[in-house]
Amino acid sequence: MNVLRNEFAKLRHLHLVATAASMTAGIVALTVVGTMTGNAAGHASTQSLAALSLAGLSLAFPLVSPLMIAVVASRTVDIEHHGNGWLLSRATGVALGELLRAKVVSTGLVVTTATVVAVSLGALLGGTNPLWTWLGYAGAMVVVNLVVLALHLAISTLVVNQLISLGIGVLGTVVAICASGFPSWLAHLTPWGYYALASAADYRGDHVMTLSPSYISVAGLAVVGVALFLLVTARLDRQEVRA
């Protein structure tokens, strides 16, 4: 518990809550623009405002989340690299893997909150009917964002140069944006492809259609992501730290 308390204290020092708030603001702003544009184009006459808002969110999340999550992960790990944090933690009996697991809990709470708030504001914009669609989409986005977060935390830990992690975040954004045009099997190959698989609405010609997120695929991503993260942190637990 002391490790986790320390990680939450670091979050305040690094102002990561403000970074997550920027992520939420960006997603909501893009959703508002998408919804209002669709409404002005007359799409609301054939589809509900809720579908327009869901379509806006389904585009905004892959545009904003991958890079912002990479920034969150990079900042929370970079202080350990440059402040001998790994060595100090090991000296107090905290293994590298244990510290990384604490980081995924603390930053995961921030990313989850930002995700839920963004979807909730989108629901207020478009209306919550049907409620189960919004809840399902929110849950799918939380899972995808947390897996991407865990991936970046692992990369930032294993690679000292944080430009590499941020570069992967940029590449992930491109993949996430383009994934809606990928074949389904190709979208399943990277965590960023799941932003498209979890989409709750999309445009088909001049109409916006509500979709059913691929919950089975997202659940599979969660299982694989947790297993790989635990494997990586277990190996880090046995790794010696050099000054």
C-alpha cells in the first residue's frame, strides 16, 4: 500500500491529472464538432443525435487517446530513470515489477476516469438512449485504453529513451485512425486496432449507423494484455537494478 500511495503522490507532482483532463477535453471537443457537423448536414433527420455523438466519439478516441496515453506513461516512468527511482525502490524492498504494477493501478485510475468522463459528456450531448449502448462502449474504451497504457508503461520502463515510447504513440495514433479500413483480422493484430473494433457508430455513405462493439475481441484483448503484463512484471521482479 505504501508503494501505491507514493505513486499517487507522484501523479500530483507530475500534474498527470491535468494531462488526462486535456485528453478528455480533446475527445469531447472533437465529438462536439463531429456531432454538430453531422446535424448540420441533415444526418440527424435519419438517425438519432445519440448515433451522431457515438460516431464522433468513435473517431475522437483513436485520434486523441494513443498519444496522450503515451505521454502519461512516459512521464510517470521517466522520473524513475532520471532520479534513480528503480534503484531506490529496490533498496527499500520494492521490486521493479511491483513498482510497475503500482504504476498501472495509479495511472490506470486516471485514464479510466478520463475515459468515462469523456463518454459521459458525449452521452449528455447526444442523449443516453439506449443506455446499454453507452455503457458497453464506455467499458470497451476503458479496456482498450488500459491495455495501451500497460503497453506504454512496459515500453517506457524497458527503454530509457522516452522518445521511442512517444514515437510508438504517434504510430499507434496512425494505426488507430486507419484501422476502421483494415480487414478485421488485421485490426486484431495491434492494440490500436481495437479502437475500430470497439466503435459504437460509423458513417455508411450519407447515414450514420449504430454498431455493436466487438465485445468478444475486446475481452480477448484484456486477457492477453493482462497475461503479457504480468509476465513482463514477473521477469522484472527478478531483474537486478544497476545504478
